[in-house]
Amino acid sequence: MKKLLLAVLLAMVATLAQGGAKIEHWTAPSGAQVYFVESRVVPIVDIQIDFAAGGAYAPEDKAGLAGLTHGLLDTGAGELDEEKIADRLADIGARLGGSVDQDRASISLRSLSSAREREAALELMRLVLQQPMFPAAALEREKARSIAGIREADTRPGSIAAKRFAAALYPGHPYGRLPTVESVEKITRDDLLAFYRAHYGARRAVVSIIGDLGRAEAEAIAQRLTADLPDAPAGAGLPDTAMPARNTQRVEHPATQAHIHLGLPAVRRGDPDYYALLTGNYILGGGGFVSRLMKEVREKRGYAYSVYSHFQPLQQPGPFQIGLQTKREQASDALKVVEEVLAEFLARGPSEDELKAARRNLADGFPLRIDSNRKLLDHIAVIGFYGLPLNYLDDFPRRIEAVTIAEIRAAFQRHIKPEHLVTVIVAGD
């Protein structure tokens, strides 16, 4: 009986995903932007609040401040210490989480929709958002943990390559700044308070809600969670990026495997070329074993176990990146093959058979990416934070199916300029 019930619930969720979700949008009295989907499939409410408070908003000499501010929100709030917050969440079966990237800081809550549990969970989220204490002891603990992690990462070739690659792609821009031991050591509790007050305001917030509740309840929740946030300005966004000059950086390291990153700043969220770039990238290096890079670099020549490419759209042009690991003595040969495959793709684009396979995978597989409330919430949050159309999810398969070879070739030629490609090789001969 339990298995049958589970199967029915899963089928209902899948049906909801395939049928498209009705996203409602409004501005709360607090100034926060709210996006809501009513879903009565399971008795759960999922909430995510995204702030324009990502790593790129930290001062130049205090990289890591955004992550520490976000990470310390639930270490003490109101009259509750870290342990009491954790105990109360456990008592009601709720889950408080979140993440930070370069653009945004996210705080999420999952709770049962029953009145007692939901009320208690919302009150905890409200306290964490509106009355964080940033205890000094917790700050020192998390700074020590962060510094230890940075020191350990700075010994690993993969981490070194990622840090050097970001700096090379975005010289002088906040996207290129990652936490260092020195920057984290400088951070004080006053810095946390100042960053919180400047960036965790309602006018910088996007509230995404999905679950077992109605519009009026969602309106009340959004206002409750944002009404008493700091009076922070909406903000002017991040500075424009500049394209780097083509260059290659080699970093010495004793590792037996060379780590290679190749790419450039490429695409913003909401760019109309995104569908063509996504489809083309599946063919180039995002489709696993069916991708060109995998066939040429791994299958034909055995240079690498894995090679990939991807686009990461951000508020400002996010990176296009090709990455692989190979024996250090064959790093130059492997890189030459990668560059040849990319050049051929830029010149000619994909074949008709490659395009049909990519369309089928991306369009037909899309319902699986929104087949749960949690997955759907992730997409709603992106739609809200980056101002994408409310029909984005409904339109996605159709837009992918409409992509042509000519559009892929033109989009790649517009966004992937060889004269701006940056290459970082760690541990290559």
C-alpha cells in the first residue's frame, strides 16, 4: 500500500511538472519581489529568499565576507543560540539551508504545511533573517575553519587552477576575487553587521514559495519574512566585466596530472542566445560520452578520463569553460586537440544528427529537472532573481526544439571569441 501511494504521489508530481506550473508574481508591501506556485500534491511548503548579497558584493580586500555573513545567520538569532535553533528545527521536522554564489545569497526553508509546524518553522526563519546576532565565538570558529580550508585547497592542483582561472577571466572585477587567508583574517563582526545591513534588505530580496498553501497565505508569509529586514537600498548591481586578452598561464606543481582550464566571460542570464548556446554546448562538451570533446580527447586519443564544457550565466557575463585533467607530459598535445575541436565547432557548428540528439535530450529530459517541489523552487528562484519571463519553464522545451544549426553557429561566434580565450595549466610540462 505504501509503495502504491508513493507511486501515485510521484506520478502526480510528474504530471504537474509536465503540465507547467502557474507562477504568480507580486511586490510585497516591504518591497520584496514574490514568486508563488500553489501545489497541493504533498503537505509541504518550500520557501527560498535570495538576496543580491553574493561574493561579488564583498569589499575588494575582504573576499569571503559574503559567505561568512550568510553562514553565521543561524548561529544565533533573537534570544536563541545556535543549539536551540537546531533543536527547534529538529523538533518540528523542518530544514533550514541555503547557499552563496557570486551573485546571490540564498536562505531556504522546508516545512510541513500543518499549522503548528509551519508556524514554528516560519518564526525560526523570521528570527534568522531579521535578528541575527553573529556571535563572536561562532565567527572565530568559522573563520578558522575557512582559513584551514583555504590553506588545504591551495595545495591541490584543481583548486589552484580554479582560483587562477577566475582571476585570469575577470582581472580587476569582483567575479575574479576569491577568499584568501589574508582576506578572511581581516573580517570582523562589525564587517558582518555592515554587510548584513547593506545587502539583506527587502528591496534586494526575491521570495520564492511553492507548496500546500493559497495566495493569501503566501502573501502573508512573504511580508512577515521581509517586513523588518534592514532598510537597505535596492542597489545598482555589479560593474560591467571587461574581456581579457588571450593568454596562457602555467603554474608549477608536482602533481602527475595536469589540470587545464580554457575559457572566457561569455553570457548573462536572460541572453536570447542562451538556448542556442546550451544546445550547442551539449554537443560540444556538455553531453558526456556523446560530446565531441569526449570523443576526440578521450575515445580517440586517450588523453583524459573526462573532458567537459559548460556555460554559467550570471548577472554579468558568466564563464564559458572547458576543463580536463591529463598526464602532465601530454598536456600540450591534449590542449591542442581541445583547441582544434573548439575551432571546428565555431567554424561549422554541429551536424543535423548531433542537433536532433541534443534537442531530444534537453527538451525531453526537462520534466525530470522540475519533477519535485524542491527542483521547481530552484528554477522559480532563478526566474525571480534574474527577471526571466514567468513562462520560462513552459517555453523551455519549445525554445530548445526551435534551435537551428545556423543559430548555434552564430551564437557561439558572438560569445566565444578566440582572441579572448584564457588558458590555465597547473602541473603541465
